[in-house]
Amino acid sequence: MTLALLLVLAQNPPLVDIRGLTPREHQVTGFVLTAPQELQITAVGAEPWPDRLRSRDDADWQEDEQTTWPAAAWILDAKTRAVVWDLRAVETHRESNGLRRFSGTVRLPAGVYEAHYASYLTSSFTSSSFNGVENLTDIVRLARRAKSGGPYVENEAYKEFAFEIDGTGESVPDERLDSARAVFRETAIVTLRPEPNATERRGFELTRPTSVEVYAVGELRRDGVFDYGWIINADTHKSVWTMTYDGTDPAGGAAKNRMAHDTLKLKPGRYVAYFAEDGTHGPNDWNAMPPSDPEFWGLTLKVVNPAARAAVRTFEYRPVPELQTIVSLIETGNDARRSDGFTLKRPMDVHIYALGEASNHELVDYAWIVSADDQARIWTMSYDNTEPAGGAEKNRLFDGTLHLAAGSYIVYYRSDGSHAYDDWNAAAPAEGRYWGISVFPASGRLNPNDVAKFQPNEWPSGNVVAQLINMGDNENARTPFQLARKTRLRVYALGEGRDSKMFDYGWIENAAGQTVWLMKYEGTEPAGGASKNRMFEDAITLPAGAYVLRYISDDSHSHAGWNDDAPDDPDHWGITVFRMVKR
């Protein structure tokens, strides 16, 4: 230490003096240096838990209590957001109780800086800390730490946590610190920092090819994403950039803190940037060590060339064009079953925008479309054809096009008893208002002469050969039908089955009373709702002759009263035989 620095330390109060922290606290102090100089730093932090207590069975293991310092200090350049000093990256003196001490100097140029100190001790213990620990002594030690709040709390070592910086300069008020941070945002075209349990979006238009710097800090793990951003093309709805675990780097602090710092070369066009926050770990309430740059948690997009900033404009984005929809079943709540019908007077590519809920990789809130002529499914929303919708991991989105022939169609949507529009039990999706399904021309412009409405329940189908529907309990129903020639038919049957056996089912007999077709469990598939709801939907060929359509049911779970979740199409519980429709 130089004599000049010793004189400065003797004459001036510390630039930064952070101490007396609680086990869960993050403090920031700003300071300014008017000239390059050498600073004296004294800091006391805490190392991660001993490595021998971690599980060694998981190749992707990343528990925060083992990989993260639960207490640390660092310095950021307020204008560039660069980490210029970090207790975790310098040589420290280790004490037997796990405390890490540093006393030394660092030379910094003139500028405005942020001194951070964070300690998150009580949140570092999780039940998974017992994974792989077989020694009884270690288990008892872990249990004691859980009860007392973990290491550094039980022995009150956390009271020694401190961060002191001495040198020639001055502390800066929050207003001046905000002004310095604003320098980083000078060329920003989008800044997203949503409230907990929410998603923000911003549409922006580029009139010429533009290099855009992406700076994003969020929460991601190998097994899921929680606070993250993405960019789509507003016109094609195609992904341009998505924040993923593999595409990000450690952001400091907890292992789940990840950051992206990329440059995108975007073509002229309209884009939408999103950032979703799940509300469990963020600036309002960290549940583990915060990242090195907590102030910029969220997504910031900046133009690389400052001159390009003036050519960028923002716009209000809507994923579904207003007043251009063919069908709109949105703002759907819990326990809903909604439908609407339409007729296309010419073939058309339609765009489907549908939001739903997944559970164990199966959708429980979802949509589907059938042909009105024979109830054949034209399209079904599934886990595999959807993508994350922002917010909670279970939110799913179908955002794509479908070619439809001229004809009549019915659009359905059903939801279960939890997590729906205006009653979310987890983080809402990015476009929560559109929970449900919207169908509109892929062109985005609706010509009223191309489409007509109709009421599905009143739609007569001249293709029905025979039908037994709305079947109740203890049915033994029959209806005859005739075929003048060998005919290709479509059978649509709904019934109850489980453990490879059917209890409500249909079949077809010929004039001699012989069964020519039978609804068997192995030939059915799930019909939506309860797992015992089964559906047969396929073609058969019968020769000319007289036939009888039959249906039988047991004493429970039918159109007369469901004792479990109803199927997707409860009004067709039974069996219907259609003439095949050419498509």
C-alpha cells in the first residue's frame, strides 16, 4: 500500500461501508471516482458448502448451496454493467469456519460504480441436500443446519460479513446512480422488466437491416426455464431468438441465474420482444443469491449503431388481428366447454392461435376442430404441436396455419377446473387474454364473402346413415339401416372402457344377426376427459344389405350423468355411421 493511499484512508471516510447484514439481504452503494486511482478493499464473504455433502449421481447436478457462495461482494461499472471486481474471483484467506477474507487493492479508472453485497443463507438449504448422503453423522448435521438456517447462521458467523472500500471519491445518491445506468440504455429500443408473475412485450419495427445487441438476465435451469425472454417476427409469428439454458452463460450468484449477451442481425420488418417473470426469484424477492447485475433482470435490446436508434419505432402488437377472426373463443375460464361453427365458401389457409394448459405432457385445456359433415377431427391441439407460451411451464401455445377445404367446421375448446383466464394458479401466459382459440385467415384480412356462420347444434348432416347418440345408463338401443350397394362408411363411436374392456360400446349386425363390426378397446383411443372415455373414428366397408346399428351401456357414466370428466364430445356419446366424405 502506497503512502499516498495511507494518507487518503486516514483523512476520508470510506467510500463504501456495508456491514450488519441479515442472512437474507442485498445492498447496493454507489460511488464515483473523478480520476483513476488505487482503492483499498476489505471484504468478508462465505464459501459454498463442503463438496463432500453433494450428490455425485447426477451429471447435470447444480444445487445452489454447493456451487454458489452464499455471501459475496462485487463491483459493477454502472455505465457498462461490467463486473470490475468480485470477491469470488480473487485470492482470499480461508478460515476454518468457511469465511473468506480479502484485504488488498484494486486500480479503477474514473467512473461511476456500484458496490454490491448479498447474503442468502437461509434459502440455500433444500430437501435435495440429503441426496446421496448416507452417513448418519452427515444427515444429522444437515438436519441441524436446516433447523437453524444453515451454516454461518447457526454460529452467527454471518455477523462478520462486510464490504469496505476506501479511496478518493464520493458516494452518489440513487438519482445519480440511475443517471449512470441510463447511459447503458441510451441506445435501447426495448426494455422489459415485468412485475412478478407477469409478462411484458414490446413491438418494434426496423426499416433497414439492423444489428441489435441483446442483454438479458433471467432464471433458467437445465430442467426448465422460468424468467426468460424471446423475440418473434410479428407478421410470421416465427421465433427469431429465444433465451435458453444452453444459449446463456452464468450470470453470477445462484446457478440458476443466467445471462445472454448476443448480437442479432435483423432484417427490416416488425418484431415483438417478450420477457416472462414467474414471481419466485427476482428483484422484488430473491430466493437465492442474486445475479451480478440485478438491476437489469429482464430483457434490454439496444442498437449497435446509435444512429439507427432514430429509425426504430414501437407499435402495439396483437397476436390476433382485431375484427378479422372467423372464430374467437377467448378469455375462457375454468370448467368451460365452448364451440362455434363456420362455413368456408372456398379453400383457405387459416391461422390458429390457441392457448392451453399441460399436465404431465398432456393438455387439460385445449382446442380441436372437426368437420361438420361427419365429426371427423381435422386438427387437435396437443403437447407435441405446441410450444411454451410464457409464464408457468404448463402454459402452451399453438401458433400456426392449417389448410381447410371449402365446407363446414366446428371449433371446440374445453378447460378443466383450474388455471384459466382471470383465475391463474401459476404465472399467466404472455398473451393471457387469448386463453382459448382464435381462427382467422392466414392473410390477416377477412373477406366476409368467403365465410358464413352456422349453429353447430342445428346443423343437419345428410351424410348420416344411422345414429344412436345421447346414450344414457342401461341402454340397449338399436336402429336399422339399408345399403343399396357396397359402401365405404365412417364410424364415429364414443363409449366407456378400461383395463382393455368396454362397458358402453356399439356394434353393427347384418340381417342374420351376425356382428360385422364391433367397438373393441384395442381399436379405440382417448376421447378426452376421463381416461375411460374411449373413441373409435375410422372407415369400414360393408356390402349391400340390411343392417342394425346397436349400442349398449352399463349403469353409470353416460350422457345421462357423468361420474368422471366428460369426453370432448359428450353430445355424441353413442355411435354414428356416416357416408364417407371426399376431402
